[in-house]
Amino acid sequence: MGLKKIYYLAFLLIVMSSCRSYTIKTIMPTLSDGKYDTEFPYRTCSKQIGEIAESVKKLHCIAEYRTYIIPFKDQVTLDMVDSKFLRKHKYTKKFDSESVIGTATIIYYDHRKIALLAAAHVVNYPDTIIGYYEGMNGEATEYIQTLSVKVKQLNYVRGLPISENLEIIIMDETQDIVVLGQSVDPNSTRSVRVFGYPIGNSDDLEWGSFVYIMGYPSGYQMITRGIVSTPGGKQKKDFLIDALFNKGISGGIVLAIRDGVPNFEFVGMAKSVSATYENVLVPAEESHVKKYNPNISYDGNVYVKVKKKINYGITYSVASNTIVDFVKKNELLLAEKGYLFANFLKTPKK
């Protein structure tokens, strides 16, 4: 080998060595600054995500209503209506059901009780829904047109060691937080994995903080990543994520990483996606129930339905500190019902 080639190889090795040293020194220190990471994890975290996935469940909610259709000529007002009144008058009745899928995370289990965290709007169906007649000029009247009474509601998660449906233990409609719980079937041998990572400080989230979000968009368990916008801090309770999620994300868990894998922390709960709404006309039975021939004009009854159009990439999330405050505020009530949330409220070790 010639002298020039030896010098060239030596120079190349020095350059490669310098690049390697430079890379380690400039990237690695950012993983130990005490802040939530803003970069993609530098090593695999599949094991941790797999463990978390076992504690994140699909939540089904079905509400059944009995609807009374009241003629305008009767001029029925709200103060006239009670169960005796409805039994006395043989109004036309129809039965409707509303169903929705959301996400719930197991946050408590002691072989006697189990509890899950979810978004309140998934299970918060009103007991009564009233529709009123309009006047000649479209103005509101006090006369009832339809009265829908909830006759049954089911909140359930498949695969839990319970013999009954989940009940609402505590709920905050304004913050969109609910804790569901139930007694455990003593004869069940099903295994349960409780979410085991610490509660993070959502005030520490910054513009660009990297997060994972896990939920059930369209009923499929999925995980995606995103970055935080308009972080909550001490002035706001919610924050935005640019995650591309769909219906079913409500209640999905939001995870940040502090100083590298495996330091996951729970920093929030996805509660909804941005959407716009419009009124559309639909047939008496929609296409998922009955198929219609598009070549033949439809001459049946039509109804107005609100259609939701999702603005993908804008996901609203409840900050973890808001959830912690809510749980602490209700700790005594939870304890009276047999739920001790000390483990769920644990914070990261310093």
C-alpha cells in the first residue's frame, strides 16, 4: 500500500471517529435535562407500550329510550308530565337506542373492586330528552312534541372480571372526566393489568413535547404519536395534540417521556377531536339497516339528522393535573365506595 493511501485511510478514520463522538455528545445530553422529551425516542419502547396496551380497553355504551309522540292539539307542557300522565294517555311510542364506543384505562384493581378512567361524555346520556313544537314563525313554544325517557343504559368492557355492567362512580361533566367501577366477580380467574406508570406534571408540557396517544379510533386499538400545542401550564386545563384520530379516541391515554425510554408518564387524556356539524335529511331507516335502490326515488318519511365532520389533526386533551385534582377532591367518596386510589396518584421518583 502506498504512503498516500495510508495517509488517506488514517484521515478518514479520524473524520469518522470525530463524527461519532460529536453525535453522541450532542444528542445524548438532551435525554437528561429533566424535561419532557421533544424528540422521537432514541431506542425501542415496544415492551413498555405493549404493557400499557393491556390496561387500555374499548368502552361500549348503549342507552335505550322510550319516545312518546304527543299531538300538538293536546298542548302538553312540562309541568303536566309525570309517569301517571304518560300511562293514562295512549300516545304513540317508539323505541330508540344510542350507542357509542370510547376508551377506558384500568387505574385500580384490588381483587374486590375495579375502576377505569374515561371521558364523561361517552357515558353521560340524559335521563329525559324533550323536543318542543315550533310556532307559526319558527319561534319556540312550551308545547312538547316528543318526550324520550331512558329505560336502560349499559356501560361495559369485554374481558373484565365483573358480573355486572360498569357504574358511574364519580363524574365531572364540565371537565369531561368519569371514573367507572364495579365489584369483581370472586369466581373469575381473568388477569388484569392496571396502568402502572406514574402521573406526570402536565404543567411541564411545552410547545413541541413529544407524546404517544393510545385509544380505540373506529373501535380498533391503535397507538399514534403527536406533538403538543398550546400546552396547559398553570393557566389552562387542556392542551392540543396534532394526532390523527377518529371517533373512539375519547378517553385515550396520553403519555410523555421524561429523559428517555422507559420513563413514561401519564400527562393527560384525549377527550375529543375538532369537528363541524351540519343537518342532513335521512330516510326512516338508514342504509346500515336497509339498502335503497339509487335508481328509484325515495317517497318515504324523512328525518333530520346532525352529521359530524371531523377536522383531523386537532385532538383536545384533559391535562393530568386536572384529573389528579378531580380524583383528590373525591378521594373520601371513592374510599367510602371501596376504592383507594393511592397507587394511581403516585408521582415519578426524583
